[in-house]
Amino acid sequence: ALSLANNHAFDLRAEGMEQTPEILLKKKLVPLGAARAEDPLFRLETIERKNWRIGFLAVTSRRNAPDFEGAPRLPFITSKEFETELGPLIDAAQETHDAVFVVIHWGDEYADAPASYQQRYARRLIDRGAAGVIGHHPHVLQGIERYKHGVIAYSMGNFLFENTNEIPRLTGILRVRLAPGEGCIDELRFHPAYIKRYPTPHPVPAEKGMGKVVRRRVRDLSKELGKTVFEVEEEDLVLRGFDCPPVPIRPEPGAADTDTDTDGDTDGDTTAGE
């Protein structure tokens, strides 16, 4: 999946925003965070894989231009929509999905730490039942917080964006393993990476000395967010021991309810990055 909910979504005006979701679908990528005029503005997209049913909500608190008439619309949020739109969607997904992740374009550019309002609203989303909140926009890595049963990555930094400064080139990939049958995070791994400039900007694994630089930044900034402490395993940062919330009761296959039973006996992975 790929989120389109960001402040550059209309850089190529309405035509670009209309064509991008179609191109992503042809590449077998699910576009998140762009709604047609006739669709609800805030919408949860579902991805099913190996008996897992994962919901994704993509929204933005930043935009460079208003929506174009007739073009896909951006799910733009203020403090009000966290409660009136996102909360009810997460509530409704609890009985039909194994996990829900919220992807948010927010924050201040090049800030090392999230603003207090970001931590407040991200925690509320976890309280409502989201398994994770994944942020981007600041162009730099920020800390990762373990909060109750979930995880909050306030900013994953750049991933394909070209920057000449060193800090914005530090990035990474989150790999989340879900606990079978419990609908919560079993393990989180952060794979350090950095952006190589040539021939075109692209991420590559950060190993040895560069890996240490990336890990140090994430570990130091994470300690300031709820005292989150990572283990180090080879090149990765690892979090385990999440507290699982109560498991929602889902109908059995063939029952009158049309919801799909999604319990499985294999681990489910979801990768998050910008």
C-alpha cells in the first residue's frame, strides 16, 4: 500500500491526482488517502494476506492547495476529526479486522521530536484500538514510542526524497509482526537505512558505522518518548512484550453475518515507511 495523503499530492494538479491511484492499482499497490467525490472522505482500506485482515487509515494535517473540483479529495484533518472521524472508523473495524494502522502526514519539518499535540492524539488513536500510528512529513527520523498494546512512529523520515544534508538521509523500515489470534503487535523491528543519492535517490541498508548512526538517533529520541528502550539484534532495533487488548469476537465462517473470519495460524507482517 502507498499513502497519497500528503501536502504534495496535487503538485501535478488534478490530472496527477486522478492518474496516480490508477497507476498504483496496476502495479498491485493499494492507494491510501485519496477519495473520489462520491466516496467518503475518511475511509479505511482493507488488505487481506495469509488469513490476516489489516485496516489502513491515511490522513494528512498538511496541504499546499485546496482540493480540485471533481478530482480525488485529500482526507485533511484538524483536531476535531481525530475524534469525529478516525475514532469511529477504528471502533467499527475492531470486530472485522485483525489490526488497524493509521498513517498520518503531520508535524514540523526537521524537528527532532513531535509536538505535544501529536503525542496526545497518537495515544488517543491507540486507546481507541489502533495497533500502530505511522507518521511522516518532518523529513527526519523521530523517536518511536511503545504505548500500551501499540506503537507510534512519529516520523519515519525520508525514503525517496532527495536531501543534501546528512540527517535527512537517515531513514529506515519498520517491520511489524502480529501475534496470531490476538490482533496485536508481537514484535517490532526497525531496519536502519539511508538514502543513496546516485544515480537517483533510493534507500539502501545502513550497515556498520552508518547503521550505528541511525540506531543511535532512533534509540536516543525514543527514550524521551515514554521511556521506550530498544534491544539491538545484529543491525536491527527490536521491541517485544506488547500488552494485547481483549480479542474481539468474530463470527465463524458460514454464519449469517457476512464478515470474514480472519483468525490464522501464521504470523502476519506489515511494513511501514515513507
